[in-house]
Amino acid sequence: MQTTLILLDTGNLHYCIKRRYKGHRIDFKKIHDVWCKELVGEVDIVAYGAIPNKGAYTFRDALKHYGFVVKFKELKGGIKYYNPIVDIVLDAINHVDKVSTIIIGSSNQEFLPLINWLKARSIRVGIWASNIGYEIQKAANFYREINREVLLGTVKTRESV
């Protein structure tokens, strides 16, 4: 039986979408539903992110409601940033004997060693992100750029009010 593990760096995805599609954000419910229909076998989706303020709890709880496993860190005590790369790498390594495919939701080049390590163990590796660099495209078995079909409409900003 095929098993797919999807590991999403929500911070990287948000940043890349914000740069490419100004004023839009990802419809995580839609992508969850699409993946569960398109992918064969069991699908586990893990979202990593940070909780810098009370608003992030709403986002985290929505992801849980949609069926994601959420691994968010609260930013306390002056910590201003969370980079989930180590957590994503450890989860990928810990699941290598249980999955046939891992999809990484990030365009971060720092995942290149992980991609190569997984492929050396016969794990298919995909990338789902925006602005995916050539090196990652070349290293992965497959990749898919995020398109407007999985985005929510325009988000109001202070400038647009």
C-alpha cells in the first residue's frame, strides 16, 4: 500500500505566496481535499508553523479542523522567529520506513540534502511550493508550483482600507 507524507512549512509557503500573488493566501481546506482525492493510499499531512500572536491560534485550529496534524511552536520570551527545517527533517527521517512518497511544502534550498538522502533510500520526493528553484526541481522526483486555483481571494491590508 502506498503511503504519502506531506510536510508543510507554512511560514515559507505564506512568504512565497505573498511575494508572488500579492494579497492572496493558500486555501488549506481545498488543498487537503485535493490531496486526499488525488493521492493513492494513505495520506498524512503535517503543518509546521509559529504562533507569534493570538491570531495564529485560529489558523492552527482551522488546520486541525481540516484534518492536518499541526506542529506549531509558540514564540515566547523574546523569540521572534521559528524555522521548522530541523523538525521537518527529523519527521521525514523517522517516517522513512513507513512511506513511499514524501512531499515537502517549501521552496527552501536547504532541503536539498534531505531530498537526496530520501531518494537514496528509494523514497519518491515531491515539492509543492511557489517559486521553486531549479536545483530543487532537478533534485525532486516531481514538483508542482502553487497556482491561483488553490488560493483564497484578496486579503485586505491597511493600504487597501
